[in-house]
Amino acid sequence: MIPMPETYLPYADIRRCGLQVTFEMVDVDAAETAEAAVSDACEMAQITQTHDRTEHPSCRYASLEQDYWRLDGSFLLPEQEKLPSQQTGWWSDRISRADGVFDTPPVLRFSWNADQSSAGFTVCFDTAGEQYVSRFRLRAYDADGVLLKDVLVENAAVRCELDAPVEHYRTVTLEFLRTHEPFRRVRVTEVIFGLIKRFTQENTVSATLDYSFSPIGENLPTNELTLTIDNSDASWNMANPKGVYAYLQQTQPLDVSLTIGEDRVYMGRFYFTTASAEDNAMTAKITANDRVYWLDSIKCRLGSTGTWTLDQAVRTVLETAGMDIPLSMPVELGERVVRRALPKDCSCRDALRLLAQAAQCTCRMDRNGTLIFFDALQLDTASGLLDLNRMEESPRMKVASEINTVELTVPNEYEEDTDETVYTASDRREGEPVQTAEYENAAAADDALAGWLLRFHKRRLSYTVTERGDPAKEPADIVSVSDSYGGRQGVLITRLKFNYDGGLSCETEGCGF
């Protein structure tokens, strides 16, 4: 459950529901690969910070520019020795005249060794000191120095979003012509090579947020966002030469929040996957996923003989994938021993699933982008109540077939002349027919996994509930679900599918105890 204030009322009789999505339509490599250069810089300048994805300075810094240093405690003196730990961005050494114009305009230049494409540019000035440039010129050039874009910008804000799409550029220059106040330096905290699109209930037709996990690691789902937006201007049509498709790149981030009453609930960061729109369509659809999705296309190729701990194995897989994903793993789980014998053709995504299952646990990606490892069979504390007045209809319940035997096959691809190992766990009573569930996991170190899997199959009751939806709930929460006979059942949530169309509902799935 996402922590919320005591005043939070997810199921208020009358509730206002809102949606906020920020889509960073930004060139995904430009910031990391850019080389910055300037015409001049004062001693406070840190030029590399102009493309480090930090938009705001650490504080309001004092300087000797005319009428700028107020003695009210709102300014801090810069300390050179502390500068590396502070966010300043670039400060020009040149100061504008009484009319705000520079005798010689300061210039900020970015260059790349490969082509970049952006839907526009965002220039962040000094948001702390509220200092900005009121006129500047942006030019973009290709690899041969040919001018691709030349824009004279009249600006009146500390954060300037410039709708100036340009493809295949290698160099961008920003020439600063006039400050909005006299006798000022240019202060640029960040340049973003793209635009941030914002979607709310005003320009969104519907949105679906789908979160799930497998209690015993039968799969490793990806959290998914599906956003249907207004396309009345045809900007999302693929055939539109002035549309946005040329600037869409996989892994561009989308941050999503839902608002219930006055409380905002962060729903997570997703990464652009696909977009589609018919030529004459009034809507367009955007799909985005969490980082688990991208692990599916990366081959693992780490299989070998021997063993390692779960913690060692997971960190090695993520390192192989080139992804710096934060981990949350109890020490006891991290120390469990698993085999190195991962299948030769498995993806990094499936490798994580197999390793977690082999260690008798599971994993899921939370809303903060952390990969969480835990034993779902050990969860036993209910964190909320889902009663009938919060449901559209009574819970739909299903009883699975009884399983009394688990057969676990452990392949041995890396050991010559060694047959696969088969472990069996059973609680079949005498005279009962054998009801078997079969699994295969090359990373399993012993027969304990078979018994763990069998224990899960004793949870035969599953629930599906269509309800009003509490966006603070998460997969792996346990809720007490009411039925139409006055009873209550603890349910481990395995899936939450939030549907927003101006109002909010949720399809909740889970297994009972």
C-alpha cells in the first residue's frame, strides 16, 4: 500500500478523480552524449551541468550584479570548495548593459558524434533567482555544418519550451541576446533536447494502468500504461509530415499520477513502447511499460556449472543487461543458493524469474522503479477492507482443481553425461488420484522448491472484483474482501487494472488463503 495522509478518502461518496501524465518527448541519448562548450564563463559556472537532467539550481546564489543581492537571508554566498556538490549550471562572465543587451552575446554550444532528433528544446534558466534571458537565438546544424533550424526566441519565463522540431542535427548553439533585467549574467541550469507533453483529463479520453505479479514466479509481468488521447489536430497521425512520430523513441519516460479529491497518488514511471492512430482518427493510443519490458529483448547467456547466491545472480543479470535497476531484497533471500545453470537461450527477464523462483520467492517492479524480491507465501497481514458498497457487483469466485503433486524438472545443459533431475513433492492421500502440476527450473538447487510450489497450490480460491478503485493499493497487498453472505476472506492481490475515463474503476484479482 502506498503511504497516504490520514485525510485520504479513496472511497468517498462523492469523489473527484483527476489524471496527470508527463511525457518526456526527449531524445533519449542526447543528454548523455552531448559535449558542451561556452564562449565565456564565470568561476561559478559548471558547464557539464547544463545537460545532466537537473532543471533547478541548489539555491538562490548571491553575486555582485547590480541590485541583485538582497540582504534578507534569501541569498546564499557561493563557496568554491563546495561547488562540485551544488547545482549551478552555466553562468556567463559577461554582464548585460542597462538595456539588458550584451555587447558581445554569450554562446552555449552542444555537439554530438551521432545524429540527434528532437521535437523541440527546453531551456531552463535560474528558477531559484527568477533570472532568465528574454531574447535568444537557437540554431541547429547537421554533420556538414548545414543550417537546419534558426529560431529567434522572445521569452518571458524561467523555463522556455521551444516548439522547434528538427531532425538529424549534430550541433546546437544558443546565442543569448538580452536579459529580462539589466546588468545580469546569463544563467542556464539545464537544456533539454525535447519537449515535455502533458496530458490531463482535458485532453485524455481514457487511461488504463495494469499492474500484476506472479506469487510463485510463473512469469515476470511488466506494468503497463495505455493512454488514449485527443488527436483532433492529427499530430499523432503517422502520415502527417509535421506530426510527432519522427521524434518518438522507445524508453522516453512517462510519469503518471491520479488525483482523488485533494490527494495525488503517484502511479509510477513508464517508458514509451508504441503509438498508433488512424489517418482520420480523432484519438491516438500510447502504450508504455516499466523497465522489466526491456529485459525481454536482452539475451542472458550467463549459464554455467556451479552455484551462486540469489543476490549475486540478480546483480550479474542486471549488469549484463546494462540496466541500473535498484533492488530491494531481504538479506535472508539474497543469501539463498541457486544454480548457475540458466537456459542457454533465455532472456534477462526470464532469468530473473527463474532465479527468484529457484530461491523460493518472486519479484515485481514497484512504482518507484525498484525490483522487489519477496516470498508471497509468507504474506499474511491484511492492509485494507474491500466491502460490497465499493464494488460494482459481488465478487466472482473460482475454485481451481486440487493439486496434490508437484513435479519439478531441473535440466542439466552444462554437465556432460548427466541426465535431468526430477524432484517430486506430494501430499496425496491414499486412494486419491494423482493431480500433478509440472514445473521446470534449471536454477533450482534442491527439492525444496517443489514443496514450496505445492504449498501455493493449496490456495485454490481466486477472486475477481470490479470496484471503485483505490490507486494507493498495490499488487501483493492483502485485503479483506466481503461477500454477499456476510463473510470476509483475506485475498492476496495479484493484479490491479485501473481504468480512468473521467471517473476511476479497478478490476482487482487475487488468491485467497
